[in-house]
Amino acid sequence: MKLGLNFGQDFLAHADNTALAQEAERLGLTSCWAGEAYGADAVSVLGHLAAHTTRIGIGSAILQVPARTPAMTGMTAASLDLLSGGRFRLGLGSSGPQVSEGWHGVRFGKPLGRTREYADIVRRVLRRERVEVAGAHYTLPLPHGPGLPLKLIVHPVRERVPLYLAATGPKALELAGEIADGWLALFYSADQADHALRHIAAGRGAAGRGMDSFDVVATVPVAVHEDVEKAADMVRGYVALYVGGMGSREKNFYNEIAVRAGFEKAAHEIQDRYLSGDRPGAHRAVPFDLVDRTSLIGDEERMAARMKEFAEAGVTTLALKLMDESAPLEARIGTLRTAVRAWEKSGVAE
């Protein structure tokens, strides 16, 4: 199992994050990731990281499908791969209906079909094909107009940039297995892994491929403290944000993950409190077990044991999300170094 570092949507929140990425590279982590919602865009952050690192992979977790045309995403992937010397990993996600329709003005309906067509066009762009598509969601060129079937002008470092999909439900997991090179997972837990991996394996099988080359990237919160309860408290706000606030009562993918994991009552309480404005109450409602199963909390020994469980449950890249983001750089580097020592101690370091 490899290690990565996931900044999420918060890279610009701390001026020292560039130095943290450089330390991750020095420590031997293989990838760093950045995402987007309706704040900083991931492309600008990844371009910056490409310029300030030399070896570590850079990945989008995620680029939002409704935010860009597929051709633009193909151009972006080619550009970032060129600027980084072949280090870019393209993570895509459909986002949710609130962001897709409220921020980008794109209807959320049929996200799986849209993502399938989108990824196919991106692949064609990177292969420098003349793009002609007559799909259910995308038509290129538009009919009865001056548009021409075009191909990418620049020559990418690779014609096949690794493609990752964020997915939660069974059909989305099967799609990731079928068309992607990896899966971007949040709130991954060893006791729920078989369910998810079965669907990914089914998608791989439908495409005539096995799991050997498939990268399961699980983002895990990291909080180091000798008192495990205090470490869990550092993660509760993060969990409450996703389970309670990332979506509506009718559609919240992360709330659904918590329900499937056996935390139905807590998931509903977290959401009720969060959406009513009671953020402290939502934080308190997050069960310790939910945090513990999906995070690295406590001391180095405890983290090493949990890392071994993640590796045995199919994770091939563990992307660390440091929870002490407001701490000084030295403290965050200390957390990162503790995680790396735990990884080396776990016996699963690649």
C-alpha cells in the first residue's frame, strides 16, 4: 500500500501547504491530491504543485464533471501532464445536485450516463483523435452549424493519463471498475470494503480486466494524540460536514455511506442538527466508532494497526487528510512524519 496526501478543497487555507507537499515528496509519498467544490479550483492548485515539486504524483480529487466540457477537461489533463512531466492523475466526479444545478447550472439527471460519455470524450482527446460524438448527453460537433471535428493540438506526455472516478453507490462503483484506472473513496472502512470491491470487480470483469492494476485510493482523516478520544474529536467536525451538510435531506451520498455502515440513527441526527444550524450538536452526534473505522486516530502504534487493516481490505493508496490544518507547519509536518513511521511499522509499506 502506497501513501498519498489529500489537501481536499483547503489548499489555499494555509500558506505553508506548498512546503507540506514538498515534505510529503521528501518522505516518499507517491501522490498529492486537490479537490474543488465552490471555492478554489483544483486545476490552479495542481498547476502550482506541479511547479513546486519534482517527483510526487499530482491528482484531482476531484474535477467536477458539470464544471467543464469534456474537451476542456481533456485539454486540462494534457496540459497538467505536460507541465508535471507525466505526473498527473485525473480524478472525476459528478458532484451533487446542489452544486451541479445551483453553482454550475447543469441538470444533475443521469449522472452515470453523463460520466461515461464524458470520460470517453476525454480519452479521445488525449489520444489526439478527431472528436465526433453523437451521444445522449454530448454531441460534437453540433449539427447544422459551422463546427468541425477537431483534435488536440498539443502532444501529451502520455496518451493515457490515469483516470479515477469518485463513486459511492453500486452502479457508480461498477462504472468505475469498468472505465477507470482507480477509485477515489471517502469514509472507507474495512468492514464495508467487500461490498464496494465486489461491484468494482464486476465492472472490471465486464471490461475483461482484473483488479491487479486497479488503484483503490481511500482518503482518511489523520489526527495524532495520545488520548484517542481527543483525536476523534479532531475528526468529528469533518465527518459532520460531509454526513450532515454535503447535500440535502433527499440526496447526500456521504449520509448514505454512514447509513449503509450501520449508523442510520446517528446519520439522521447529524443531518438534522447540521441542517438546522446546530453545528456543535452535529459534531457531538458523530459516533466514535464511525470516526475510528474510517480514520487514523491516536498514537503511532494504533495508526499502524489501522493501516494494516486498510491494506488487507483492498486499499492500494492511502491518501492522508491531516486534521490539524490550523496548526503551525512544524506541527503538521510532525503529524505527517508520524503517519509515515506508522506506515513503515505496519508492514504494508510499498
